[in-house]
Amino acid sequence: MMRAVLAGVALIASLTQAAAQQTFEPYAFAVLGSMDKVTGHFSKLELPVGVTGGFGSLEVTARSCQKTPPHEAPESASFLQIKDYREGEGEMFFSGWMFASSPGVSALEHPVYDVWVIDCTNAASSSAGNE
């Protein structure tokens, strides 16, 4: 009897763990939102993975952009490296994963700028740039 209960608990634990794990697929472009907190200027950046783009004094490089398939809970995540060139030499302000569904979990902590992940895509839209 005890063996059956333990086997059932082990089965439920393994199924719960499998259900909690999401699979991510790589995409070619990271779609980012950026805002100058002083002026309120908003920009949408569509960066190809591995390419560096700029916003104000920031230099943003998307190293990876991954997204869950349509049949799973929606999530987009991008590994970003963000440097600030305000003082001349580039100072690394952020290096890590950002998640579209939880921008506050891993956020850029900068006094002037906000940057967040919106989506991952395989093609740039024709409306890329300032909005």
C-alpha cells in the first residue's frame, strides 16, 4: 500500500514538473520598447539577434530572443546587454534575460531610460523605429 502511494506521489511530482517547464524556440529579432523617463519619448526597437542598436546614450545588444510555441502559455524572453555611454566610456548597466510577461523581474535599473521586451519575431516589420 505504501509503495503504491509513494509511486503515485512520484508520478504526480514528475507530471507537475513537466507541465511547469516551457519550451522556447529561437527567433531572429528582439522587439523592445524603450523610454526616456525625462522627456517621455518612447521608441520601439527591432534588433536582429547579435546586432547592436542605440537609444539615447544606451547601446543595446540582443544576444538571444526566444519565444514559446503557440500551444503553450505565451512568453517572450531576450538576453540583452546594455551599455551606457553618457560618461564617454561604455559602462555595462545590464546583462541578462528580460521577460515580456514580467518586466519587473529582471529590469534595467537606469536613472534616465527604461528598456523592456515586447516580443520576438522572425522578420522586421515595416513600421520599425519611433512611434
